[in-house]
Amino acid sequence: MKINEVCNATGLTKKAIDYYQQKKIINPKIDESGYRQFNEFEIERLKQVSVLRSLGLSIPEIKRILDSKFSKEELRKSVVRKQLENELSEKQTQLLEQLSDGKNIEEINKKIIELNKKKSIKEKLLEVFPGFYGRFFVSHFSRFLEEPIKTEEQRKAYKVIVSFLDQVDPPEISDEIMSQFEEEMDFWTDEKLMEVEEKRQQNIENHEEFLDEYSEMIKQYQAFKESSEYQSSPYGQLMEAMKSFGQTSGYNDIFIPAMRKLSPSYEEYYQNLLKANEVFKERHPDFK
């Protein structure tokens, strides 16, 4: 099929099709006369691109979705990115209203810079961690990124976090392991991740009560973790890969200490976590 026919079939302009070819989304063959020939695969791909662009997705996002063959998790990541954009847009509107009410423009500018910094961290978390882990980390850390950056220590911590997320390699998790979790993605909606995160926060704050109530279940889980069935399972291998990532990538030694300096509320959460962990180790000294 030649370019004019492709335009009619897809509703795209010649200029748009040229652009997608430059971005290597399609790669039509050239016939003996020097004309581009588009096959059915490329026609379908252009139709998909047209829909995704109409939904406001960027070219890099579209490439990821196409390369993943429209995987549920990659689509969900795009939903989270769109939510982050909408969240920023809503706050920008609020700042514009404040400006119209006479707020000092320098103060507005400081707030805009902070908003962009927080959005940047969330987006980077989404990219570094594979599968639903990216969405989980955004869900986990988002509430700790709402405080203003006031001190020099916080500014330095922010730079450390951004540098770490820019340079760190993602956890080494095989496609085979991640594919095992694809069927579970319908369960791990953003709402479910938030629900689990809120429950975990409550359990940490009320750790004595939690450990009393679930003592027997914890013992059963410890026995299961030591079994070959768990260790050879996709979940067991995933947990081991994430543990190794934390120990070797700088996540435990660089990212977490910087988060504690950046966010007072995260430091409070971290101290509660340490207290809960101490009580846990006293009650379950054999737990690994």
C-alpha cells in the first residue's frame, strides 16, 4: 500500500506518517521505483499509534506500549503517568488562582519548582522498577513528597535522589518471572496498591497489636519461606532479586538515607519501622 492509501486507511497526514517513520515506529520497504510500500502490520501499527496519541501519550510511552504488545502493566504505568500530569496540572491551576488573587510571583515560582521536582521523582521511580513494582513505589513514596523543600540538607538530598534514580540499573528480573505475574495484574489496581500501602502503614504504627493478632500466621509464613517450593517459585525469585537490588544498587545505602533527609514525614515513618522491626525480631528471632 502506498502513502496516499495509507493516509486514507489510517486518517493520518503524510507529515505524521513521515514523523513516525523517523521515530522508527514503522519501517516500510522501498520498491524499485523508490516509493514506500506499507504492509498490513505497519497499517495496524499506525492506527494504534493514532489512538494512543489521541489519548495524550508521548512517543517514548507509545514505543514502550507497542514493544510490550499492549501489556496490562505498561498501560497501567501510562495511566499513572497521566495521573501525575493531571495532579500537576490541578496544582498549577491552584497556583494560577493564587497569582490572580495577588500572590507574589516569586513565591509562586518557588512552588512551581517544588511541584516539578516531586513529579520528577515519581516518574523516575516508575521507570526504575519493573512491573507493578514501579506503581507500588510511586504509591509508597508519594505521600512523603508533599512537604516543601526548605533547608540546604533537603536540597542536597533531592539531588542525591535524582542522581541515584538517573544512574541506577533496574533490578535484574527475567521476563519469564515477570510474565508469571501478568495474570495477577487485574488484581493489583492502583486502588488496591493504595489500600495495601495504607494497611501496611497502620500495621507499622500499631505493630504490637498486629504482631499479637498475626503471630501464628507469621510462623507459618516463615516455614513456607524456608521451603524449596517458595524459593523456586516466581514470587520467591522475585523477592530475592529485589533483596539483592536493595543491597547492591545503593537503594538501601544511598536512596533511603536521602529520602530520610528530604522528607520529615518519611523519617518519622522510618523510625516507626525500626521500632516495629525490633519488636518483631524479639518475638520471632528465627525469622529471616
